[in-house]
Amino acid sequence: ASKVNEKIEKYADTFVLCKECGKPETKLSKEASVIIMTCQACGAKHSIRSKI
């Protein structure tokens, strides 16, 4: 069960939570071959290169 929790936490950190403000108010979009996470709360943008 702890491995499942670790995967869920990693997924949330990578694909849900904003790297700047930590809020889950993010939107994912794809530009070329890069996934961009845009925070709806603070406006920060980050590229995501990780796969789980």
C-alpha cells in the first residue's frame, strides 16, 4: 500500500500541484512535444518532462 501512496504523491507533485504556490489549480496543455503546466492561481508555467 505504501508504494501506491508514493506513486499517487509523485503523480500529484508532477502533474497536479503548482511548483510555485503549491496549489492544485493547474491546467495541462501540450505545446509541440512538451507538456506545459499552467497554474490558474498564480500564473506560473512549468514544463513537465517526467513520465510515471
